[in-house]
Amino acid sequence: MASSSRRIMLGAFALMPALALAPMMAHAATPSASVAEQFITQTGKQMVSVVNGNDSTSQKAAALRQIVNQNVAVPQIGKFVLGRYWNIATPAQRTEYMGLFHQLLATNITTQIRAYKGVTFKVTGATASPEGEAVDTVISRPGEQPANVQWMVQTVGGAPKIVDVIVEGTSLRVTERSDYSAVINDHGGQVDALLSAMKQQVARARAAG
């Protein structure tokens, strides 16, 4: 999880971590291009304002977590990332997993704030896809090459929500699902092994912050 593209993907959320998509998003629909573009524009402005503001790191982290909880379909992404193991997990494991998934997103946001100081965010268009309306943006930071980031938007519960972030062609949720599946597979299909690894990741991220 230390690659440059992974850091960009996690940072993309900070500017705001074998199931088929259709069953998972049964109550979702695709918004119009104009609605999706406006949603991402507004979300981006809110996030950039927080990141580039003068509040303390803890205040920024709290503000960003609120924005993410309001605009990102975290439960849907979390279920997708666990993949086929969602059906294997016990109710208690599912509850613990979703709690850890939220914590990891929150801690990743916190650790990425300093790196994204001075960020700019520009929406460049939107394209319909089978998985939702794909809104194209360019994210720039001082001293870094601009990153092409695509935000997949669906209507969830009557409101537009981000269901994936794609950086330079790489999907965050697909990459995370591959990583999580590898951990479980390496430990004989035990979901508890993933939960233990997630707890360790939360602890490391908090220590680094």
C-alpha cells in the first residue's frame, strides 16, 4: 500500500479504501451528467477549502470526515471491497469490518492532509458508464505532476454519492478488494485475519499521524 498511485488514491478521498456490482447497488441509479458534475464540483470545493484552510490538523480531519460521510457511499464501497467474503463473514465480523473500514478511511484522511496543502481541483467533464456517471477531474499540488482523477457517481438513497475513485485508470475499490482478498487467501480463507491486519493498519496510520 505504499505505491505512489495508492497514496494519490487515498489522498483523493482526503480531498473530500467477486460481488457483482448490480446486486450491491440495487437501490442505486445513475444521475445525469450535469447533476454528477455539479455534485463533484461542490464536493471538491468543500474539500479543497478545508485542506487549504488554517484550521488545525484535527479540525481539518473532522471536517473532511463529515464531508466524506455525507458524499461517499462508504458502506457500499466497503461491502464491494470485501467481495465474496461478505457472504462468508458472520454478522459480528461484518459489523467489525465495516467499523474498521470507516476508521481506515478516517485515519487515511488525517495522514494525507499535510501532503495535500495547496491543492487545486478542476472538473473537466463527465461520461456515462455501466457503473455510474464518471466525472473527470485534474488534481494539482505544488511540486507534483497533476493527477487525472475520475469520480464514479451513482444516486444512492435519492442523493448522488461517490462509489469509486479512479486515478490514472486504477480503481481504488478494485485495488483494495484485491489486497483484502490476498490477505484472507494467505490465511486459509479466514476473515479474522483481515480484521487483524486492518486493526494493525489503523494503529500504524494513527501513530504516523
